[in-house]
Amino acid sequence: LHSPHTLTHRTTELLQGSFIPALEDPSRITSILTTLSPHRTITTIPSPQSYTLTTAIPRIHESRYLHHLQTIHHQWLSSGLLTSPSQTVLPDCFPPINRALVGIDTHGIEPPECVSARAGYYMFDMSAGVGEHTWDAALASADLAVRGAQLWVSRNNDDGGHSDPGVVLALCRPPGHHCAADIAGGYCYLNNTAIAVAELLSHLSPDPSIFHTSPITRLPTLSQPPAETPQITILDLDYHHGNGTQKLFYAVSNPGYISLHSTHDYPYYSGHPSERGSSSGMGYNVNIPLPDGTTITPYLTALDNALDQIETWGTEWVVVSLGLDTMEGDPLGRWGLKVGDYEVLGRRVGRLRAVKKRGVLVVLEGGYRVDGLGEGVGAFLRG
């Protein structure tokens, strides 16, 4: 699934002391489309469905945060803080705590009235600036995840579980796994994977009361009884830990969350093995950090451990957060997976399809080595 709106988002970031065009740029998607188009069915979505904005996204993201993403660029432009529509909204002051981490009490900390300061409240770093078309692209990206979940459920229902419904790939851009309910970061604004999972839960558990807003924090909250086994597991294969996804589902047992990621890299303050979940989610958050220089052999050992855990849980539905910043030569990674390794990786993940015959939903996350990105995604799908 692809939307041309995802190609409109361009921003500036501060990386290692320099302001540069963000490495997360439209060429990532065009590289994938160029590789996949001759061999795969690409469904192009002309515009997001209204359901995504009114129902799907608010299950995960706080209303004031959504309003901020939609309006902050125009507010800065109209107030003179920006002098050109092509410029990027970036913060210069942050709260002393990071709301995208688990175990952080943020009750009582409110967004400032000052429009220039508000950017820092709703971002935790300097890589998630807001450009003229950021909201349109983020909405389209989330819509692809929602449509992917809807298509996945439809294929399973139509088939009755008798054969493998295959793989659904949502070419989401911008990515999503670093942002939480009310904060952006790491190129992420709306958590596409979390939104897809919430949509899937709405089909598997149609009781709307599982989605509610906390009267204390005003944040969307998933409320459900403890599950003996998670119906859904998120398998995060991005080089960087998905701190936002972890934060969103840390206290629930459905979905489970398993992440393979760099030990010492961004986002630095999350992803430790000791972070195992809380409340009814205890034991359903699994972090598997790997060292610099990781190649396919140790990676597959870790992946097999993750897949064994998913099978032990008895999960039926697996959503893969696929990042290809694990590739050798990625400007934001320090691992050594080759392009061809992704076919082996895909074949391993295919174990899950053979067990439950549910297929797999794949949501694109990172990957910034543009010359190998399309080939890597193609190899993963072949596997």
C-alpha cells in the first residue's frame, strides 16, 4: 500500500551539531517503489479515509497533540517565526523529562501558552521537525497502516483460515515507532504500527470500551483484562528501539511487544532487557539489544529467540515493524546486514505464517541507505 502524500514531507534536522536536510526523505519510498513495482501489486491510495482521522488515530494519540501537529507550522509562519513555508518548526527548549519513556510521571506538566515554546513540549529531539506538509504525510502514513490492518482482517475473514492470506506491506512514511501518545521524535509523528494494532483490536475485540481517555492524564488508554496469551504481537526489527510503541503498550498483555535493536544507539534511554512491562503487561515486553557490528548470524539467533517467544505465547496475529537501518552502510546504523540477508530474515519470519496461517502485516519504519533500501525490502518479501 502506498500513498503519494507520503512523498510531500521534507524537513530539516539537527544531527551531530549540524542543521541538514533530514535523512528521512522521500527518496526512501521512491527507491522501494522502483524495486517493487515490476514484481508486486502496488495499491496507491489517493487520499486518507476520514475514519482514520476521526476514529483510528484518536485511539492512540491525544487530541491536543494532534491539533498541534496540524496547526503549528501555520502558527509559526503567520507569527513570523518562520519566513518561508519551506522552513521547519524545530524546538529550542524542552521539558526536563521525556514523556516517550516508560516509568515517567508527567501529571501536571502542561503545554506552554507561548507558541514558540510549544514545539519543545511536543517533541523530544531535533529530528522530528514539522514542515509545511508534515501533517498531510503523517496522516496518509497512518491511513496506510489502518488500511493495511483492514485488508489483513478482510483476507483472513474471506478465506476462513484455510490458506495463508500472505503479506500486507504498508509503505508508511514518516515512520512511527519512536512517538508516543502526545510526543514526536526520531522522525516519527503518528505511531503507525500502534494505530494498525488498535484497528486490529477493534475487529478482534469489538467492545469500544477498551479504548478510553484517562481523566487524569487526558491520554488515550487501552483497557483490557489480562490475557493469558496476546492475540497480537508487534515484532520490531528496526535498528533503533521503538520507545514509543513500548510506552504505548507497556501496561497491557495484548499486544505483546518484542524488539531487536542496537544496544548503545538512539534513542539511548530505552530498550533495556529489564524493561519487561508493568501491570497486566508484565512479561509481555521483550527487549533484545545487540552490539555494534552485528551481522546476520547473531541476528538470526536473536530473531529465532523472538519467534520462539511468539510461538510460546500462542500469538495469532503478528505485526512487523520493519526497519532496514540494520543494513551495512546505513548512515544511522552500525550493523552489517547485507541486502541478500533480508531474504533469509523474511524466510525466518515466515515461520509465523506457517503456524497460524494468518499472514503478516508489515509496517515500514526506518532505513536510510537509499541505494539498498528497495532491494532490501524486495528481498524480505521474497523470503
